[in-house]
Amino acid sequence: MKNRQVVLKQRPNGIPAPQHFEAVTADIELTPAEGQIAVKNLYLSIDPAMRGWVSLEENYLPPVQIGEVMRSVTVGEVVASAHPNYRTGDIVYGLFGWQKYAVTEVDPLVRKVDPELAPISTALGALGPNGLTALLVLEQIGKVQPGQTVLISTAAGGVGSIAGQIAKLKGARCIGLTGSDEKRALCTEEFGYDIAINYKTSADLAAEIREAAPEGIHFFFDNTSGTIADAVYPSMAQGGRVAQVGTAAIASWDELPMGPRRDRFILTKRLTIQGFVMLDYFALYPDALKSLAGWYQRGELNYRESITEGLENAPLALTQLYEGTNTGKQLVKI
């Protein structure tokens, strides 16, 4: 059988673009060995972390190699199984990559998806990595309490749109930073934010944040780093906490970007700053997924998807993610 794949063609310097990838066809035998399953992918996840995965910069996973199938979490259907816990027809989630088919071991990332609980695409978003990131960051690092002020960057994105709603469910006051007036309206009208600021059109972002948070920001959910984060630190509350979840505003780490030093704010405000990588929290996934599913089923989580059709268009979808044209979770439907 022929398997359509998208592989890394050349290593980008900064944000990956379509020319860095190549669509190829490879032979595949859908006959799994003992303990393996064969999966037909249905949806691919497009995530900001992919820029780090194709880079040689130090990261929490080894870089994707030239000629290798692009790494991606996906949702698919089991088409053959040699594993006792999986049967043909099961819907599964796993790190199966940018390809139509995958034959794989059942590692700790692989899990079944219940299609009766919610549309299966939500396993890549609200009931998957985005929802897990939002909830675990708020609980494990943010330790958000009722009445506290939370600020979230990329507030209308796949993670930010969920994080804002969960922060509100926990009784926090929530401020969002986003990149268009349309997304600003979505933040307040659909995702529950108390205030949303368009950082691209703001004449003085630091001043707007200070006005929005006169008593200070207790928790900063930082998806961007860069100049956007620089504008937040002066408004942090004493004893505030920061989770570094992403660095989307930094085009490349080949040369360290220069900007305002945050050290004085960290010192005088006694800030606690911690990085977040999902892989560190495996043990908490089951309970977190139950919480997310409960909110979703009760209609307490609004969820949006931007879906691009066609495996060959996955590189374009990744470019659009970094351009900020997506609203909510960016997916590719095969």
C-alpha cells in the first residue's frame, strides 16, 4: 500500500514555511507486529511547538531529521491491531505524524478517544493538548484562586481560548492579549474574558495593561515571550507567578533577542517563573481530561477550530498559525 507523507525537506532558520517541507509517497504494510497498531489518520494537530521541533536549538524533544515525517499529534482510526487493548475501529490519539497511515507501538501517549463524548477532533484541542495545557498550567503553576487577576497572551488561540474560560470558572478576573479586533471581540463575547487588548494596535501596551490591572497581575500565562511579555512584567503583583508556556513572539533563537531586562521586576516583586512542558504531567492527564469533558458536556467551554483540508496543506496551515490567521485550534483534516 502507498502512504502519503509530509517530510522535513530543509531546516528553517526561524519560522517554518511550506518550502521547508515536501510531500512524498512511501510503501507501507498495514500488518502490525505484536503489541503494535496500524492507524489511519483523520485529523492532524498544528501547534506552535513545531517550530522548536524542526530546529537544532536545545529542546525537550530531539529535532525532526531531514527526510523524516513531520512530528505531530493526530487522531485516527485503528485499521489493524496486534495489541490486546485495541481493536479495529477504535478511535485513537497519538504522536503519529504528518502522514495518512502509521504503524506504531502503543506508547504512553497513545489513548482511546470516545466519539460519543464529543467530536473526535476535540481530542486534539479542548479535550486534548490544548485543554490539558490550559488546565494544568492554571492549576499546577498558576495556583489560581477566586478574585485573582490572570493575564493570558495569544488569548484567542487554541490554548488561550480554553485557558481564559477555565480561569473564569475558577473565579479569576481574566485579561487577554490578542492580535486583532475580531479576536478581541471573541475573547470577551465568547471566551469569557473581562478585558481583551489588541497588542498590535495598542499605542502603549504597558500602559493599557497597567490600566486593566490596577491591583497587579497575580498570574501571567505567557505564550509569547518577547516584547509582548516585556509590557506585562511591570504590572505583575508582588508574589506573582509566571508560566512560560511558549515563545511565539521570538522568530529565532539563533541570536538572543535583546529587550528590557525583567530581572528588577523579578527581584522587587518576588516573582516565581516556571517553564511548562506537557510531557512532565502524564500522571495528571486522566483527572484533567475528566474535568475538561465535564465542562464541555455542560456547555461551559466554548470551542473553535480552524480546519485546513488536505495533508499536503499541513505546511501552509503551520505558516498560517504563526501569522495568527487562525481562531481557536488549528487542525488539518486528511
